[in-house]
Amino acid sequence: MNNLLNYTLEELKVWMKENGESAFRAQQVFSWIYKGVNEFEGMKNISKPLVSKLKENFNIDLPKVIEVYKSEIDGTEKFLLGFEDGNLIESVLMRYKHGNSICISTQVGCAMGCKFCASTIEGKVRNLTTSEILSQVLTVQNFIKDRISNIVLMGSGEPLDNYDNVIKFLEVVSAEYGLNIGQRHITLSTCGIVPKIYELADKDFSITLAISLHAFSDEKRKEIMPIANKYSIKEILEACKYYIDKTNRRITFEYALVKGVNDGKEDARALGNLLKGMLCHVNLIPVNEIKENDFRRSSKKCIDDFSEILKNYGIEVTTRREMGSDINAACGQLRRSYMETQELEGSKKW
Ligand code: SAH
């Protein structure tokens, strides 16, 4: 049975017509769903026969909220969500003065193999469907009884390795009939799957594209990111320029600073040379330390120096504040530690 969150308005209209109903019923059903009603019986203006027909064909299942962990340091809330097939994912909520922001996952696990990342340790389990990506926003929104206004696709998974589902998600989440979250308030982060960056640019969305660069040269990048064996930095930057030309949107480059690996002054200067003059912004991320590897965080002085050098190249730089360090907020950490405790207790399924 198909989840209605996989449908665009057009698609549901077609279904309505094929089933002898007026197309405008699709709009009515969607307004209930995106208001937070996820049972057909709760849709007051839908007739009983149509409710039965809908129930025979669709569900509006949301994942189960397994646990919510709240950081005592900064209030970040991490949601551990469980799907019907037993798979778990994480979504992180950050409440700011300007609104609620959510970091969502696009896959269970990840195939990209970045050395510093906890999500990828056991590879990719499966892609999330459009409804599963969307349902993270809906579930958390229903849970906190407040609107979410910003989305970052920076949880587990590589969004451009689940391209079709992610594109449909972007369409529905930003549509007026959907969650109506402005595309300018959505950021998609990728390790740099070049052909898909071109495809995304041609969609003419106004989302922000973030590229996980993490090194200034292919040689260095290959040491920490296997995807660098497939696409060069030169190819990524050409694709980024195409994206900027098409969308007029500024690109974000993410750079996780790892002690002794990519945090030297010469790295900063080389990165400055590489990016100067481009419509971009660099987000420095002090690496989140995970127990499965020995990548360590750069010192504060080192991060500040790195940032200053980039600024001298005329590049706008921000340093990401560490969020939720007490609740395993780094990608994939919570799911892993939860699964480990479950395994210890002899049960793999939540
Ligand atoms: N696959 C996508 C999006 C998910 S990861 C991507 O690669 O961009 C979101 C961001 O977190 C990426 O920039 C990723 O490189 C970074 N990241 C992953 N593990 C990290 C860690 N332990 N510390 C800091 N940043 C990390």
C-alpha cells in the first residue's frame, strides 16, 4: 500500500479522477495531512465512501518516535525515528529565534565511505522513500506542535545518491499544498556527485547547495573521501559554477577541520586560492569526534587562524557552533549507539 506522502498534488488529482471523484478532493486531503492529521477518519469534509476508498489504497504512516534526546548544553533535540521495517534514522531539531530548523536523513546508512563519518561505517542499508524523508519533518512538527521553517539535508545519507526521491521531496515540501517551506530555507549537502549537481541546477530550485569539500587538493581529499577518486575538485567547482549561473544562489563549502590532516595554514591558503572570487561561503566544522576512528578536532586557535586566512582572500567564513555534543548529535552516532545497546540486550529490532 502506498503512502500518500509519496504523492504530488497532481498525482493525487489523477487518482481522484480515475476513481470517479472530483479533483479538488486531492487538495482537501492534502490540507489535512499537512496540517498534521494522519488518519483519514479525521478529515471532516471527506465523505465516508471516499474515506473507505482512500483507506483501501493508501496510508499516511509516519515513523514512530523511539526516543527524543535533548542537549542540556544548547537545547538541540535529537529524534530517533523507527520505520515499519525496523530501520532507524535520526533527525535533529534546532530551535532558533528565527524559527525551527531540522536536519534530516535521506538514506539509512550511506555508501560514500567518508573516513570521519559515523553514518557510513556499515555502508548503505537502503534509500529512504519520498514519504520517509518528508515524514521526518511532519513527525517532528507534530511532536513539537510548532512549525518548522528551515531544513537541512545533512543527516545520514547522500541526497544525490537518492536523487529522484529527494527531488520529489523538495517539490512537495516547498509546495503551497505541502509543507510550504520556502526553497530558500532549504539546504542540500552533497559530497559532490558531479552529474547530479548539473541535473539539480537544471531544476531551477532556489535551494542552497552545500558541498562537502574538506580538502583543497584531490590528493588530500582522496585520503578522507573515497568519492574524490571518482570526481575531481576541478569538476566539482565547474559544476558549482554552473549551479551559480543557473540559480544565482551562493554555494556553501563545508570544511570539517581535522587535526593534522587538513587544518594547516598552507591548507587555508590553498583553499583561499581555490575559492577566491566565487559566489560562495565557507562553513568550517570542527570535526565531531567519534569513537570508531582517531580523527581529532583542531584547536580553537588553529580554527581561528584558518578562518582569518580565508577571510584575507575575501571569502566569507563561518565556524559552525558545535551542537548537541552531549547527545551524540554527529551524523549517525546516535543510531549506532542505540543499535549497539539493543544488540547487547539481544534484540535488534526496536
Ligand atoms: N552526504 C552528504 C550529507 C550528509 S553529511 C554530504 O556528504 O554532504 C553532512 C555534513 O557533515 C557533511 O559535510 C559531512 O562531511 C559532515 N560530517 C560527517 N561526519 C562528520 C564529523 N564526524 N564531523 C564533522 N562533520 C561531519
